[in-house]
Amino acid sequence: MAEGQEHPLSVYFWIWGLLFIISAFSYAVDYFQFQGMLRWSLILIFMFLKAGLIVAIFMHMVWERMALAMAIIGPPVVLLFLIGLMAIEGDYTESTRLEYFGADAGVYAEPHSLAASEEHH
């Protein structure tokens, strides 16, 4: 019979309680009606804390070998980094379009072909 690791149940109960506390902070963000970047920053921080605790403790990543942990955690971290780069580039593209083409360069701008065809009717 293969031997496995056993962890005391108290670890799981502490993490379970901590998840409830972090969730209470998440609900407090809505209760106190935070707005803007503060709201979204707090929501993301609490979300990543909860996800990290769940992956670390309940998925046993804390007790795994480093190679296995990096194989599971590494790709999502790289994807988050790439998503951040895309968000930065998208903001830059939008700001340069607005700067050079004016407010008509927004997402809902009317295409030139439609505007020209309506003028001729």
C-alpha cells in the first residue's frame, strides 16, 4: 500500500474560516459602495487571495514538488501577464485614435461607406 501525506484537519478549518473572512471583505466592498479603481482593485485582490488559498491548500500545491506546482501555476500566470500587455496596448490604441481622429473614432463610429451611401439617397 502506498503511503501518502496526512495533514491535520485544523489546517483545512483555518483556511475555510479565512475564506469566509475574505468573502466578508468582498461583500463589504459592495456594502460600503466603493467606486472606481479602488472597488475593482479590492475585488481583484480578494479574488486572487481566495483562489490562491484554494489552490495552495485544498489542491495540495503547498506540499507538491516545485516542478509540478510550476507546471500547473505557471501557464495561468503567463496568460495573466499577456492579458495585461494586451490591456495596455488596447488603452494606448484607443487613446491615440481619439487624439488623432477625434471623438468620432470611437467604437460606435459610423463607417464611411454607410455615411456616403446615405448622403446619395
